[in-house]
Amino acid sequence: MPSQGQLELDVRALSEESAVRALAVVVEERGLLAEASRCPWDGAELSRAVSAGDLAAYLPPGRPEATDGELARAALEYAASLDEDMASTVAEAVEYARSPMERVDPVSLSVTVLVVVLLQTEVAVKRDTRGRWSFTLHKRAMRDAALGRVFTALLSRLTGGK
């Protein structure tokens, strides 16, 4: 397995498509793909839920919307920083995503759903009795820069960078 520093460089070097593919592999390897497939919400519903909240404290002004690849890379970097087992899973996913594809390996789930499912202990999505979705972000002390980058990219993606 590569060093933590090398793994971060490998993740950052992934193309947009490869980063999303690697994220899907990590979600699948963690046994969360079925849960992600059953999510009753999508990125548009979460965007509406998030737009009602006060996000000024989390997003720098004028930041462009994060791309799928940026969000996937941020989530992969964070996942790799959690523990050795997860770092190994991310390293294998990166290798898989960079390898020549002999078959089509489409990711049918949105990157937003993949990230929220991967961060399920940090993000909660719930529906109230009136059918409206809410998005709750568990904010830890942001000493963990990797988690901060994931939250910033996720909120940027959900708000269109606004």
C-alpha cells in the first residue's frame, strides 16, 4: 500500500470519471452500495433542503460549484485518512479506477448520494411528516482538514456554489 502522502497524490491525480468510479468502489467495498441504491432522495431534493439553511459559515463567497470529481476526490481523501483499513480500500479503489476498463462500469448513482452514504455518521437526511426533506450536517471541530474539504465540496455541490 502506498504511503498516506502518496495516496493523497494518487487521489488528486484521478480524472473526474476515475474519481467517481473509485468512490463507487469504496462505497461498494464498505457494503453501502445497496443502501445508496435505496436512497429515496436525490441531489436535487437535498439542494432544496440545504438552500433553506444558513450556509455562509461553511462556504467561502464566490466559490464555484464543486464538480463530481472534486467532491469524489475530497471524499476519497477523507476516507483514506480514517484508518489503515479504509486507506487500503481507497488505494485498491484508486488502482481499479485507473486501470484500463475492458467493460463499461457506469456509476448510476449521483456522487452526492455516494458521499452522503459514505459519511452517514456525519450527515443525516430525513423526511418530516409533511414530506419535506431535511439535511443535517454534524459539524465536528474542523481540525480534520480532509473532512472540512468534503463538507465544503458537498455543500458547494448542493447549493450550486452560492
